[in-house]
Amino acid sequence: MGPSGGTNAPECVCLTEVKARRAGGGGTIRVVCQPLRVCFAAVSQHRDIPMNASIRIDLRECGELPAHTYAFYQLRTLREGQIAELIAPDEPSLTLDAVSLNLRHRIHWEVIEQGPPLWRVQVQPRADTEATSLMDLLQRDHERVDRLFGSILARVNAGDLAGVAPDMEALSLALRRHIRTENELLAPAFVAPRDPFGSDPTSTMFREHEEILQQLTYLESAFAEGPPAASEIAPFFALLSGQLAKHEGREELNLFPLWARALRAAGPEAEATLVARVRASLAGDADDLAVARTLSPTDG
Ligand SMILES: [Fe+2]
Ligand SMILES: [Fe+2]
């Protein structure tokens, strides 16, 4: 893997397309440098490379393909309930991090036997494993809320407002629990830097929670006396959906890394304790506080 040909190549390039063409026996071999994400997409569409459904993956058999591309191609078909064993002749962290990134973190991997000469790695769908870190737990909850939103938007767009009601109830509960957990449990647990202009990650989080709750309250009230008209409510769902996506992105990029750093300093026991409390809170152990009243931010 490496840049070639003097193009404005991105820092992460791959020659897989060339090798895939060669494996397919077709025409001219030329060097193509492209972003790794594009490379994965190109190979995944290359139908001449046989689909291997085996859940034993040996990176020594990757042939001319780069190890990460070979592993991606095998692991992209991993389904819930399956476990893959991967054999690697080199330390596999970088390879599996790249694969995980390109599978949008749908896999969880763990080295079960350290090399050299060989590393054995167990790979599972992330959905089959329990979150062990605070960041993973919060990101999974973001994804859960996003899935509910996706289901609601699909129904709203189809004009099925009666079908939206149960998802709306679930979304409302999930979002209020999530915000309560971040406002009242996590923010006070971490001393993060604040600035007088309110542009620090913690102040931004509180402010955006307020805005999200206002939008959510409006939507809840719109459903209070039966399903509203789709044309009337659709723009408000679209607004909240966009607001939420930006909010989650900002938390994951700006705030959660601060919390993760503080947790690393506190040690694994502290994180395990906090993860257990957050899991219980997201599951609703404090619903009497969280759902019965409008949440207001606290100055951690
Ligand atoms: Fe949040
Ligand atoms: Fe969040």
C-alpha cells in the first residue's frame, strides 16, 4: 500500500482495485491510488472475488489483497450469532481497526492468543456483545435513538401516522432517559473545562439538550390527541432529526473524548462502576425523576 503516480493522493491509499482487476484476469494493470473507504467499496462490488462464508479467516491466505481488505471482505457478511476466528501473522490491531471503521463499528474484536508467530482474534457482531466502556455504551444509545428516529421518519414519509405513535412513545422515553443521564449523572461526574461564553463542550451539550427537549415536547403534544396530519408534523420531525444528528456528532467528537481521558486516569474499576450506573439509568432506573418532570441543566 502506498501513494503512487504523483496525484493529490489522500494520506490513506490502497492499490486493491488494481489487484482485484488482475485477479479477475482483465486487461491492463494500472496503479490507482484512492481513499481507503473508496477502495473498500470498490472491492466489495467486485463480484469475481469469491464470497467466503467461512467464519475462520486466515490472513496468510489473503494473496495479493492487503490484509485489511481481505478481512473486510470476509467480515462484512458476519451476522448476529456468528463468531469468526481470525488468524494473523502480524499484530492485527491496525488491520482490524481499519475494518471496524469501514464496517461502521458493527464488529467487536478481541485478541485471544498473542503472537508472534501468530495472533488469534475472535470477531463478533457488536450487537452480540455488551458495551464495556462508557463511550461505547453512549454511542450505542445514540444509535438506538437514531434507529427509532429512522423508523418514525419512514412511517411519516409513508403517511402512516397511526403507526408512528408507539415509536414516538419509545423515542420520547429513550431520549429523555439519555439526556437525563448526561445532564444529571455524567456531567457532574466529570470536571470539564467551561468558558464564560458557553462555547465549551459541556455548556454546548446542556444548551442543545434544552433545544432538543423543546422540540420533543412539541412533538409529544402534537400526538397527545391522536395522530396529527403527516404534512403538518413532517417538518418538525425533520428538524429534530437534523438537530439530534449534529448534537450526537458534537458529543462524540468533542465531549466524550474528555470524559474518556478522565476515566482512563481514574482506572478500570471506576469506569466499570460508572458504566453500570449509566446502563441502569438508560434502562430507566430513575424514570420517576427523568420522565415526570422537564429536565433542566445543572452546572456540573
Ligand atoms: Fe446529549
Ligand atoms: Fe448523548
